[in-house]
Amino acid sequence: MKRSKMRFASAAEVETAFYDAFSRCDLEAMQIVWARDGAVCVHPGAEAIKGYVAIMRSWEHIFRDAEQPSVQIHAIQIIEGDAMAVRMVEEHIGSASTPDRSAVVFATNIYRRGDQGWLMVAHNASIMRVQQPQSHMLQ
């Protein structure tokens, strides 16, 4: 099946495709996972980007001259219905050359099922605040 005609059968399937596109810095694959209408994306530390074209420009900018990252995700919470799914994940994003050093990002991904199958309608990512180890006080 041509990539442009690809249909995702579940929110989990489109999420896998999203993170695969991200980890390969593959703009064409990223274009396939996003809904053409009503899409919103928030990259860590940035303002909301609204609309498919603007979101694709942001990913194009991120991917340009980027080293392919190492991306691992861990589900925090999954809420799914017949036509909408919200998946909260913890992303560990690092350099492919040094995957043991990574940033931790929390992301809320929202997917909608429509005539074209499941597609991403929102990605809201924020960097987790690093907690300092508590010092042990002598008493």
C-alpha cells in the first residue's frame, strides 16, 4: 500500500508511526500521521502551532540538519473511545550516538478516528523538571 494511502487501524498504530517518523527524521512519514483539519502541536518550550501546514513546517525545521534521535516511549495513561483516544507518554529523547543521555519529555497525544482511519490531532510535549536528589541531613 502506498504510504500516502496508508490507513491506521488504531490509535496505538498511528502513535507507533508518529514516533517512528520522529526517530528517523522522516517528514514524509510525519505528514501521513497528522489530520489535515483541527490539528495542534506544542513542542517543548514553544507556543501552540495550529494547522497542518504550520505543524509540518515545524517538523521540517526540527528535522533539517538533525542527527537522528534515539526515542523511547513509556505509556503513562491511555484513554480510548470509539472515535477519540488520549495517550499520555513519557518520551526519552537522546542522540543516537549517545542514547544513555536523554531528555525526558511528557507528551499528551490525541488521536481521532474518521473516514481516513485514526490520525493524530494533537501533540503537546513539555520537558520534565529534573528533581535534585535530596540531601541527607545529619541530626
